[in-house]
Amino acid sequence: MPREPEALLALTDRLAERFPEHQRSIIEQVVAEEHALFDDGPIRDYVPVLVERAAKLRLSHPGPPLGSRENQNA
């Protein structure tokens, strides 16, 4: 299994291909925000999978411009 940083880079690449309507910097921001939610988790094996799932949901959600999670819930 790839190390976490490499896995996050690969999933960012996949998301950039899947969501070409979003700038890569936005995708990177979403991935970083979702990844930060798992900072305290002791088990790291599935973190990239969970980050990718959450990022896909955020990127595919129609609505206000993407930003931080707090802005989306306001």
C-alpha cells in the first residue's frame, strides 16, 4: 500500500481528472481540509480512501463556491 503522502497526491490527481471544472488549487484545498479531519486518528490505513470519498462529495455538490467546510455549512 502506498504511503499516505503518495496516496494523497494520487487521489488529488484522480480528482483533478474527474472534476476538470475545478481548479487544481481548489481540489488540493479540499483534500487538505478533509485530510486534516483525520490528524488525530491512530489507524492510518484507510485515511486516503475516506479523504477521497469526502472530497468527491464536496466537489460534486452543486451550490455555493467551494471553500472551507465552515463556509459550506453556513
